[in-house]
Amino acid sequence: MEILYLLVPLSAVLVLLIIGVFGWALWRGQFDDLEDEGRRILDDDQSGAKTPREQLKEGRSSSAS
């Protein structure tokens, strides 16, 4: 019975943490455009597309100069 004094607050903190992470993801726009991202992944016509890593390197090199 004494274990409930630990488990109930611990579970409440866990629920608040999960709600906080979900709210943060909503606020950052993680769920804005799910359909287009799903189509983009399946699209084979990416002849000139750069990977996110290449885009990041290109952005860093252009901002450094």
C-alpha cells in the first residue's frame, strides 16, 4: 500500500511529461503537413534533390563566408 505514495505521483509526472512533449511537437509544427511528407518519401523522382545533410552543409558554408 505504501508503494502507491511513490507510484501515483510518479505516474502523474510521467503523464505531464508526455503531454508536454506532445504540446512541444505541436507547437514546433511536427504535424502540419503529413500527407505531402508521405508522398515525398515515396516519390522516386528526386534527381536534383539534395539530402538534408547536404542542405545543412551548404547552409553552413554560405553563412560562414
